[in-house]
Amino acid sequence: MIKLENVSWKVDQFALAGVNCSIPEGKYAVLMGATGCGKTTVLEIICGLRQPDGGTVLVADVDVTRMLPGERQIGYVPQDGALFPTMTVAEQIGFGLQVRREGKERIVEVVSRLAEDLGVAHLLERTIHGLSGGERQRVALGRALAIEPRVLLLDEPISALDEDMRDDMMALLKRVQVKHAITVLHVTHSSQEAEQLADCVLRMEDGSIINRELQG
Amino acid sequence: MSRLVKFLKAPWHFMLRLRRDPNARFWFLISLATAGYVLFIVAMLVATAVHSTPGDLLSALQSREIQHSIYLSLLTCSLTALLSLLTAVPIGYLLARRKFFGKALVESILDIPIVLPPMVIGLCLLILFQTRMGGFVDSVIPFTYTVFGVVLAQFVIGVAFAIRTMRGTFDQLSQRPEDVAMTLGCSRGGALWRVTLPAAGKGMVAAASVAWARSLGEFGPVLVFAGATRMKTEVLPTTVWLELSVGNLEGAIGVSLLMVFFAMIVLVAMRMAGERW
């Protein structure tokens, strides 16, 4: 579950005021809104990369507002994947586990299982140069899933992909969410993605989340 | 035969093309300006190189004083490059990643050593070490007229260039991967160490190289702050000046060519590092 209570944040001319929203456990939520309305900022506040000026962020009923990003157990996939420039695909996926000082065998086991699941097993020894947009997103997704996060935050994971890859990626995202029984918050401005993926749709306007529709 | 005719006709065809094609004229003029400047540099180096015989130059380089100056230059420049890199990485990172009050002022202050006349930097250092605080530091680690002073005088200028290079490097590396590393359990410092620094390898080599190369040619501040004592604080630029002042042109040329050689090595090393990363 992800819950924001009266979250506010302001810098220069840009402000989020009293943002409230709740995403039930295990649901796939899609957050929509115009470009520059603060969707990415909301994701960054949830995963701890920005400190809100006020309000509370709850993840799985735990108040994480003052926790460090790494303590929140949140998987974050930014817009372009933001892969690590000098690491191989295997090192990227195993990075979170390595930081947590997991054993080598466990890292290898998790990396190969996730790579198999996400269809990047044949890329494990490659560096990120020359990977396609879809492959990059899959690697970034694997990297986020490796730490077994409580929630997954996706910032426009599909918008940069070619038309014919989008359906594949959407199917993959839905499959991953069901398999890992994970709460997902997916930011996009595509209503097609919302229709195909969302259990609930959140809309962002004028610095606050004003509408919430539950589907199904 | 036909190839020979083609070869002989080539200048004629070229002239015709220049007459007809304004685009070709434009690139020809630009290439001419570039070629003129490149030739000028090569002419300077070749004239210096062929002025004396290799034997004269080698015997000049066998002087004990000059050998000590070569050793001291290599040692101090390497130390300066290392210290410059250690200083430039955190400062370059701060400037690239954070906005803060007075940032423009801080950036201007960091650029002062680049625009200040080198001799003035030496004088400022000398006066700083005449103050009470400077005197205290000098009593713990003697800087004025010592090898430490040579390093400090080289460092003041070398580090300014290294900071510019590192700032440019970090500007080009997105912060996003660091953010992701933090969500995966790294501290900000850990993310810098594990993700950004490995990606900044080329920039770090460039920063250390530029500091090294600047330090090798630094004369004014070293002369004023550390002096020109033979076998003690004499570095290669000081040697050129000392040898010229006693009329030993061969010695001055020999040392100058050696400095050209070192500069070439730095250039090649930077190119190779650039290709590796």
C-alpha cells in the first residue's frame, strides 16, 4: 500500500499542495497528468529522493517520511532507465543485493532468475552500450525487483519505446506485478497505458491529486 | 600512364572546383587558416630541435644540476596532479550537482588562479606565509623556499584547471543513476563512489593530466615562492631560465625539448585514456 497524507513541497515557482492519495495493497495504479505537473516529483517524494515540506508518506502502513531512500524497500525505475554507465547487465541487476552484502551465490541465483523472467538472460555479460530502449527498461526493472521491494515506482517506462514494443512491455509489466504481488505506481500521460494496465487511475492537476477512479 | 596524367591534372581540377563551388572555397580558406597555425607550431618545435646537435643536447642533459631538476620536476608535478585530483573531485561534484547561495561568487573565486598573472600568485603565496597563521603553518611544514613550496605553487594553478575539467565531467554525467543507487541502499557518498566515479574515469585522467602539464611549465609562482636554488628547488622551467641567464643555450634547449617530450607523452596518454573509457 502507498498512502500520501497532505504532502506538500515547494521550490521556486513550482509547488505541490496537500497531496492526498491511497493505492491499495497489490494494485496497479496509474498516475496521469500533463507534462511538468509534478508527477515525477511525487515519485521522488515517495522513494525518498526529495524531502516533502510537510505531510506523511506511508508504505505498507509504515511511516517512511523521514527514512533514507535505501531503507524504504522501494523499487524505482526512472524515465530512461538510468542504468549505471560502467556496469554489465548482470552487475546492474545484482547491484542492490551487492550493496546489501548478500552472498555471491544468492546474487547469481537472483540475477539469473530475474534475467530469465524479463527476457534479458542473453545480455547478462554485456555493458549497456548498444542495448535497445526496451532492453534498457527490462534491465532497469530487474535491478529494481532484485531487492524484493514492497512497492514499485515506474516513471514513464513505456513512452520512449517503439510502437511495436509497447504492447510487449505492457504485458511484461502486468505479468511482473501479478507474479511478485507488488503494489505499482506507474506515471504516464498515455490513456492507452492506463486503460490496459490500471487497477486504479489517479489524475494530477494544479499540484494536487484530485481524482481517483477505481476500476474493476 | 593514365594515373600519372590524372595526378598531374589534379591541381588543375582542384582550381576549377574552387572557382565553381563556393562551398569548396569556404572549406579551402578555413583549412588554409588551420594549416597555417599548425605549421607555425611545428616550425617552432622543429627550429628548436635542429638548432643544436643531439650530442650537444645529451651532454648538456648529463649535468648533475639538470638531472636533479628533471627528477624534482617529475616528482613535484606528479604530487601536484594527485593533490589537484583529490581536491577537484569533491569541488567539481559540488558545483555540478548543487545550487546554493553565492555559487556564482564561489565559481569566480575558483577561477582567480587561472586569470591572475602567475608571478602575482607567487607573491600572494609569499605574503600569505608572512602572516601569523601562515608563519605557524610554515613552522610546522616549511613551505617557503622548499620543495613543499614548489608543490604548493604548482598546485594553486594546476588545481584550478583540474576543477574545471571535473566540473565539466560531472555536468555530463546524469544524477539519475546515483538516485537509483540510493533507492537500492547506497548513501549519497556510496552512490558517488560506486556509480559516478567509475564513469568519470576519463575525466579524472584528463584532470590529473592537465594539472600535471600545467605544473610542468609553471615558472613564475615557483620562482617567487620557492626560489631557484640549484639542487634544491630548481625545476625544469627554472633550469631553462638559469641556463639562458648564464648563456648556456644548449642546456636551455635540451631541457626545453625534454619538456616538449613530456608534454607529448601527456597528450598521447590522454588520447589513449579517452579511447579506453
